[in-house]
Amino acid sequence: MRSMARVFPVFGVAYVLSYALFFVAQDRALFSHNALFAYYPALGEFDWDLLKAPLAKTGPVMLWYGWIANSVIVGAVAAGIALLLPAGRSAKLWSVLVWAAPILSFLVLCYFERLWFIR
Amino acid sequence: MFSDNVAIFLLITHGIVAVFTLGALTHQVISLTWAPKGAGQAGFVTSLRAVRAAHYTNAIIVLYVITAILGGLIYVNYRIEVRQFYLDQYKMYKSNGLFEMKEHLIAMGLGLLPAYWYYWKQELKPEIAKVRTVLSAYLAFAVWFSFLVGHWLNNIQGFGK
């Protein structure tokens, strides 16, 4: 566990940055659907892709769970790669990135969410 | 979706666990940023400032995860009962925006918990102290913000109305 724990900061940085990126990509319509899965609360249904039926029939779609799943996968892959590299050299870099990344991601998300407040 | 009674029970439990979480995080952040210097008189405020911050770590992680899971469960009811049938109908965009920020802060906090644990379990060095302070402050901000926004939204339109 101790040897694995050294890559926890890598997981955190990759998770936080990818979470913001997935949200921005969705917001900018860069992909039609980028969450790992979608949830339709009115239907009580998980789907890999967005349903083709109109929203009036399906009710709203929730992508939040799918974005978290995406970020867990990205974080796990990044941590897995870091685990293969020798320990120690990059520890200082990750100790800076691990607090800078959430601040940066939060500022990016604030920028893209500003539309709610200026309508 | 949960029935109204189950959703209200989960919401109240979510709120109570959130209070424990923000209490623990607030103690930890105060002791990090406002630690007492020297042996002063042990009053209420000095005691608050002098708590052993590291001892809160595991409890904070467990409480944070439980709070987030409960919030994630009742989010389904919120999306339909509160957002679709009330906030969207009355064009309450600012309230929607505040909830969006709440979900982002909590989701990112979840991903930071392993790193938070890692730095708090390490021997304290000067470069580690800053990381601990920022991560604890981030989590405290996320939980306080989410707690207040949750209350705000519940006051606008709660479950089962």
C-alpha cells in the first residue's frame, strides 16, 4: 500500500484536470456525449449513449456520474503509468501540481459556469 | 427515484453527516493556519486552535465519502422534483448555477482524497506542510460551499412538496 500510495497525487491531478476537461468539452459541444454513461432519472435507466428519443419522453439526462467514472479511469491510468516509473524524482513536481490542479480546474469551471449568473 | 419519505430521510442524514464533515475540516484548517504560539492559557479558542490536525484525516475521508454517496443518491430526486419541476420552470438560473458549482467541487474533492490521505500520513516536512494546508482548505471550502448551497436550495424547494 505504501509503495502504491506514492502515485495517489498523480491520480488526483489527472482526475481533477480530466474532470474539468470533460465538462468543458461537453459545454463546448466538442463531442455529442463524452460521459462514460448517462443516467435518465425519470426512466431510472443507465445508458452508454444518449437516447435518441426527445427529452419530453425521456426526461432530463444526468452526466455527472459518468464524468466521475471517466475521471476515475483517467486517474487510474495515469497512476498506473506513474507506478511503472522510478520513485522519488518527480515527487516534488506532483506535490505542487496536486494543489495547483484543483485551483486551476475550479477557475476553469467557474468561467464556463458563469453563464448561469449573467442570464 | 426514491419515494418522498426515503428521499427526506436520506436528505436529513446527508445534512447531518455533512455537519460532521465540515466540523472536522474546519478544526483541521484552523489548527493548520492559526496554531497557538507557545503555551498560552487553555481557553476555548486556544483549544480549538490546538487540536491535533492529523488525527482528523481518516474521519474526514470516511465522512466525506459517505456525504458524497448520500448526496449522489438524492441527486436523482433533486434533478426531477427540484430542478425540472421548480428551478427550471421559474427560470432560477443562479440557483441552478450554484448547484452546478457544488457538484463540481464535491466531485473534484472525491478525486483528491487519496492524495490528501497520502500527504497527511507522511512525516511532516516544510514542502509537505503547504500541500496539506491547501488540500485541507480546498476540501473545507468545497464542503462549506456545498452545505450552504444545499440549504439554500432546500429552502427554495424541498422534497415531497
